[in-house]
Amino acid sequence: MALIVQKFGGSSVADAEKINRVAGIIKDTYDAGNSVIVVLSAQGDTTDDLIDKAHEINPAPSKREMDMLLSTGEQISIALCAMALERMNVPVVSLTGWQIGMRTDSSYSSARIKSVATERIRAELDRKRVVLVAGFQGVNKFDDVTTLGRGGSDTTAVAIAAKLHADLCQIYTDVTGVFTADPRLVPTAHQLAEITYDEMLELASLGAQVLHNRSVEMARRYGVNLEVLSSYERKPGTKVKEVVKMEETKISGIAKDSNIARIALVGLKDEPGVAFKIFRDMAKAKINVDIILQSIGRDSTKDISFTVAQSDVDAAMKTLMDNRDAIGFQNLSMDDTVCKLSIVGAGMINSPGIAAMMFEALYDAKVNIRMISTSEIKVSVLIDEADSDIAMKAVHQKFFGE
Amino acid sequence: MALIVQKFGGSSVADAEKINRVAGIIKDTYDAGNSVIVVLSAQGDTTDDLIDKAHEINPAPSKREMDMLLSTGEQISIALCAMALERMNVPVVSLTGWQIGMRTDSSYSSARIKSVATERIRAELDRKRVVLVAGFQGVNKFDDVTTLGRGGSDTTAVAIAAKLHADLCQIYTDVTGVFTADPRLVPTAHQLAEITYDEMLELASLGAQVLHNRSVEMARRYGVNLEVLSSYERKPGTKVKEVVKMEETKISGIAKDSNIARIALVGLKDEPGVAFKIFRDMAKAKINVDIILQSIGRDSTKDISFTVAQSDVDAAMKTLMDNRDAIGFQNLSMDDTVCKLSIVGAGMINSPGIAAMMFEALYDAKVNIRMISTSEIKVSVLIDEADSDIAMKAVHQKFFGE
């Protein structure tokens, strides 16, 4: 007798067979007596196919028309899934972004949600219908179609769950939940029953791509109970909430991010303002900088190194070269054979020695640490990409055993 | 400096190359200083593909969800065409049915237009933008998506032209205009410069599938000037209007309809109410009956024969057999190797002898006439399908010469 929001991604609705499987999950939830709202993404490769079609006609179409085009993908998904539920005799109605009053700002292709109307959804729930909502899309104040950008359907689901005070927001994916480490890399990794929003945020930003940060942040802000679970296996997933039962271990998971590069500036003048100039230029170029290390160099110079996403390396290098005179470095180097390994855990803050345990595991495994960064619930180290698998297993073994 | 509505069908926007050609026509119209509204259908086979996808999931989906699904096709077309115009530096905006306030009744899959809002379209025209409108679709009073059924995009174009008092509504097709007969069947057929709404209506219903009756009826009611022309060849088409310049000949065209069948009921009682019972049953089964012939049979019985579309034959035969006792016929037969040949002309009404000319031509060509039906601007005869090509050429020769 709960109000449940379920979200299924593009791979979960890629073809007729998969849509029927999703419809089966929805039917079971409905038959158990729940009110059910379902948010769907576009089928499998639909969005990519539409982008290809667009680029064949115009390599640089306006974002407004691109959103008009792409929003059809989710509309197709909800109509097809509604038909599958109709065949199972489940009362159902599909609704687009504009039909549920999903209002956004006008940043086409990466719009932010401003408000969600509830009248239509509530009226349909009162009529005992399953409500299928097109994810990823909304309308701005001009009634023009907008899309929410990456992870948009997750955000749609959480926004609706928040607005309607849903008891639970289930995000169905192709994994059964959140693991202590990537099971493909660490065979002994196990699934977590619960995890806090903060831990989930750190894990997501560290490369454990289960949930998008934007939706987790929104869930935390509005206290939406999330559950990450599989659309293929019918078993409990991982709950994401404010406070979780303390587990024996103090950390929740280990994440690896190989999509980074380290940039080093050698021979900078040891005077105030040097770091400011570098990172002001990076910010201007909209480049996110992650770990920063400053060290003393030779002959009263200093060195600064930092990491950026690999996709930002070219822009970062160009920005630095363009501003070489203002910054004043002797040497610039880049290394993209590095990898960031992180442990995350809300319990860490009250448990001294967690970082030391990680360093010990890496030392025992003969892995060299090149940079270190810590936050209240996270410890990250930069290591050579070649060491990453050994390092991950060693750290997992240290904290979780076999 | 006119307001022009242009409509392009699905084959005209089937791929990137064709969309660019259509965009070229639109650009030329805009560059000539006109305000331009363009109505587009779904690309080529898009609608059929979507129907296949639906039927794979549910052989009998609700019409509401089918409309939700199919309306995406036109949305894709307008977005892609907008991108083509953007590339040509033509200011443009695409709008869906709900965005232009295209209000319909709730007959999903065959909705009737109730009203068209003009604010958004006018505002965009005032900003000197080409307005691309998704044809075939609207929304009902619940804000649910509806589609207009066959010929829906033509109807969208005419409705907008009527509401905005457009100077001209151009319907682009794959033929250059309306011909005196099908040029594939009658090589000497020639294109008409002008034709009246009534003639167009008769020709369309007789199988000359250029414009849909529904849009022509609406155009006549609101006095919308139509032009039928080709999206492949840049030359004047055929104008459809209330009064046309009298041409030397009294008829406008000859049409053939092979998609019919003749049903004959033999040995009916010669008493009142027999015909009533038959055609009441047909009406109940939603079967359109065309030509009806009643003749005296043997032994104080009578025979009734009539024509229906071939797609309705099975339903008609079943209805008659189900009601055999109430109707009381001795014998029932069906013949689908027949064909209806018709001449149409608004001038006919004031010109006696037109029908006789047609019969003479058929007699000279040794074509046997099996049934005859006439209206104020039309004469139709039922003949054997095998005679249809000879008959068509003979009648064309009689009225239009070589």
C-alpha cells in the first residue's frame, strides 16, 4: 500500500522481450497493492540513432531542435510499455514531460527541473492506473521541449518521488546493486544492503557508474529513499538513505577511475598567486580539476601537479600553453597512464587509521602512491594504471577479507 | 508578401537528401518575402515501423497509446527539417500539435479538429521565423495526444490555413498536379490548371488519390485556396478553388476505382421494407455502399445489387448471411472483377448529353455497362475490370481528344 516510483533505463526497454520483462515487474508491484509511477528512458540505441540522423542533416543543429528530436525517444518507450501492460490487463496511462507539468529552465540539452505539477499524476493514480512517465524531458516557460542531459531519467524519477512524497524510488539497472568494488575487477566484492547518500555521491563521482550524482544529490536534499536494483534478477538491491545500519567495516566501497590524467608544471616561481593563476585559467575553460599537489622544487622554484578527466586534457594543456608567460613554468608534462583508487565510507570520519590501513595494503602490494587526496568520507590515491588491479584487490582484501 | 501554408507528405521527407530538397523549397518561399507555415508528415515508413513495433508487443493496443506512439513520427520530421533550414541560415522553429493548440475531440486514431489556437504561430511569424508544424496530431480536452487518421496532415494544413486566413495552402505530393486521367493509364492525359472543390471531391472519392476528401471539404467550407504541386519538379500545380475559369470541355477528369466489388441479392420478395432492411444492416456494420441497382426478377421477386469497397466485402457478406431470414433472398453472389469508371465536371450540370457522350464512347469500344450512377457533377459506370484500360482511353479520347 505504498507509493513507489520505478525507473528503467534504455537497456532495460531495448526490445519487445525486455519491455515485457519490465512490464512484469511493474505488474507485480501494482498487484501487490501499491500505487506505481514508472519513469522510462529511450530504448537502447534510439537516442544515438536520432543524433546520427540529425548530424547527417546538420553537423551543428540548435539545441532547441535537438531536444525536440530526442524527446521522441522516451515517448516511444512509454507508449510501447503501456501497450505491454494493457495486454497484461493492468490499467495504465502514459504521460510525456509536458503532460505531467515537468517545468525546467531553458538550458536546452541540460535543463534543470524547476517544478513538477502533481494534478495529472495524482488523478491517474486515484483512478488506480499505473502512470508511465517519459524521463529526461520537460518544458520551459515558453512551452518548448527541453531535455535534462546525462542521467536525466534518474533525475525525473527522483523529482517525482520527492514531489509526491513517494515511499520509495527504485532505480532499475543492469547490476543488482552497489558493490564494495567492481565485481569484474574484484571477484570477492559483495553487494551492500544499504549505503548513505554521501557515500553514493563519492562512489558515483569516483567512477562507480550506478547512479548519477545529480539524482543522488536531489534525493538527499528531499529525503527520497532510493533503491538500486536489477531489472533482470528479482532480488533486493542496495538502499540509499540518510543513515544506514552500521556495518562492521567502516568503509562501503572501493572505486577506481582510469579516465584521468596527471598534468605537472615544473619550475614555477615560488611566489604568491601562481596557483591562483593556474586554476583560474582552468575554471575559465570549464575544466574540473581533481587532486592537486604542490611541492618544493629545486633552486627556490616549486612544482604543481593536478589531475583532470582525460577528455579535458587537450583543453587543459592548450590553456596552460596559451598562458605560459603569465604563469611562468619551465616545464609542462602530462601522464595519462595513471588511475585513481578511492575508498569511501561514512564511518571513516570517526575511525582514525582508515587511511593508514589503505596505505599499508598498497605498501604490502608494492604499489607506489603518486598523489593523495582525502575528504571526510573518502581517501583517494593516484597510482600507475598498471598497478590498478593488484591495488584494488589488495585494498579490498584489507577491508573486506575474502 | 503573402501568408503561405505548405504541406509535405512522408515520401517528401523520407531521408536527409529529400529533407534538404524540401528545405530548399521552403527557403525560396521565405526568401521571396512570404510568411511561411509548413506542415510535415512522418518520414517514409516511420509510421509503419512504429505500428510493427507496437503489434510485436500487443496485437490490439489501445488507440490512446497508439496515438501517443505514432505522433512521435511527425515530431521527428519537424525537428530534422528545422535543422536543415538552420543550416541554410533560415530562422525557423518547429512546433508540435499541442504547442500550436491544435484541439481535437477524443476519437483517438481518427480525431476531428475542434479549434486551432493562433497565438504561438502568429508570435513566431512576427519574429520572421518559418514555422514547422507536426501534422496529423492534436490534443483533446484532457491534454492527451490524438491523431487525425488518414490524410491527417492535409487536414492540419488546411485547418491552419483557414484559421490564419492564409493566401494559399500548397499541398506538395509526388505528382505535379491533378490530371484529366491517370497519366500511367492514359498517356494523353493532361494536367489541369484549375479545378473546383466539388470536382476535386468527386475525383478523390473516385480513386484519384491526390488529396483527401476531408481536407478538400474543409477547404471548401472555409474558402481556402489549395494548390496541388510536386516537391520534385519546380513548376505550377493545379489550383483548387470555388469557381474556376471555364474550359472548353465540360468535364475535368476521368477516374477509375478498381477497389470495389459488386454484391447481388437475387429472388427477394417484392414487398416494402426489403431494401431498408438490407441497407440498415450495412449501415450498422459501418459499411459504405456506393452504387445501388434494383431490378424486377422472375415470378414477382426482385433483385438488388450494390457495390462496396473490396475491404468491406467479407463483412458485408457475413452481415447478409447472418440476416438471411429477415431479408429473405434466394441467392447471394459477389463479383470483385469489376471496376468503376467516372467522369467528373462542374460544367456537366448545365450541359445535357455529357452522360450520353460517355455511353457512346463505351459502346464504340465494345465495353459492356453493368450499372450506372449519376450525381450533379459526376457520371459513374460499373464495368468489367478487364475492360477498364480500353474504356478509360476511349472516354478520355471522346472528351479531351488526343
